[in-house]
Amino acid sequence: KAFGNYSHAEGKDTVASGDYSHAEGQQTTASAYDSHAEGNNTTASGEGSHSEGGGTIASGSYSHAEGSSTIASGSYGSHAEGYYTTASGAYGSHAEGYRTIASGINSHSGGKGVDTTNNIIASGETSFAHFRQTSASGNIGTYGDYSAILGGNDHNIGTGSTSSGIFAGSENVINDNVLRSVVLGGQNITGTTDDTV
């Protein structure tokens, strides 16, 4: 069914209800202005959004969800790809891989989480988390603004730890409110002091 002005629906059980929208494939819905849904059971409900693959949702304005069971809900260009990823931060948040969440403004989360309740999260503004989670010990990732984790396993940067980083290694931590400190490799290292490597 093509309900929107200048909309286009094709395939099986597809609905294009937004003006200038396009729905194709099977059980897809493009409900917003200029939205595009394709694949199987996908929804594009944000203005100018694009949802493709299987079970994906692009609800943020100008967002893009692809892969399987991904959600791009952040406004102004969020992007979720892979399997069970969520990009909910505004202004270009990006989640990729498996069980990753990019909830901070301009954040990036990638790699491999463990299960439905244990994810890799980048929640700080302009934060970056990309590594592998191996233990089911809760959500692990980058919670401090302008902080980054790259490589290794099971790392965590606490809330308020501005401009800090962890690079490689395993099970390293930078505590809450630690400023401008870095952990390079190693295992079970905890950063507790500002301006320290």
C-alpha cells in the first residue's frame, strides 16, 4: 500500500505511508517523509531515514539501520549496522559489530558483546569503544566524554573520566573522574590518577 504523496510500495505486505517514501521487500514500512525501508520486517520512521536487512529500525531523523535487529534512533545521522546494535546518540553516533551501543553524542561503539544484558557501550560524548567482551560481568565500555578504548578484552572507562584512553591489553580500567590518563596494554591495570600513563 502506498498512502503517502508520491510514495512507492512493492513486494509483499509493504507500506509506504510517508510522503515521497519507498517500501520494498516483505513486511516493510516507510512511514516518514523521504524514508526508505527494504528487506524483511524493516521500519523507517524517521524523516529521511533508511532501514534495510532484517528486523531493523531507523527511527531517528536521517538515520540508517542495516544488518539484522539493529536500531538507529539517534537524530541527525545515527548509523547502526551488524547484529543487535543500537545507535541512539545524536549527531552521527555509530554502532557496529555484535551487541554494541553508541548512546553518546557523536559516539562510536564496535566489536563483540556477550549477550542481551552485556553490551559494549560508548555513552560519553565523542567517546569510542571498540574491543571484545568475553565475560558476562555487565556492560563494559567508554562512559567518559572524549575517551577511547581500542583493542583487547573487557575494558572500562568510568563516567567523568574525560579525555582518557585504554589501548590493548585485557581487563584494564580507568576509574571515574580520572582526567587525561592512558593505560597501554597489560592486564588488570587500574588508572586512578590524572595525567598519568
